[in-house]
Amino acid sequence: MPLPGLAYEYSSPRDIGTAAVDNPDLISLTCHSGSEAEATEGPYDRDRPQGIDRLIKARLDAGLRRNDGNPYAEMGSM
């Protein structure tokens, strides 16, 4: 979720997958899971990653499969 006062690109989860692979001994918790207020969530769409799909794409691009690796998504504060 974009933070007020920061440029939009700084809210992207695009580096989460790579960081998780590069640091397997760390646990990564992604707050808001890459959600975007203006994005409508639904089934994963790899051709148009928006919202939480951006986090899923980052994981897949890094070679992480479903339920694989050390990054975790958090939606509790949404």
C-alpha cells in the first residue's frame, strides 16, 4: 500500500522474492502484502499484476513456489 508522501514505486514488493532467496536465514513479513487501494483483488493474473498479485509475481520471478521460502504476507491491518 503506497505510503503518504512517498513515491509510488517505493511501495512495490518487486524485490521481496529476490531478497528472500538471497537471505534464506531471515523471515520476511510483507505488511499489506503489496495491496493497492485502487486495485480490485481477484484470481491471480500474471499478465496484469496489480495489488497483491505484485507480491505473488515477485515470489514466482525469484523461483519460489507456492508456500515455499521465507517471505510471508500480512493482511491483518487492512
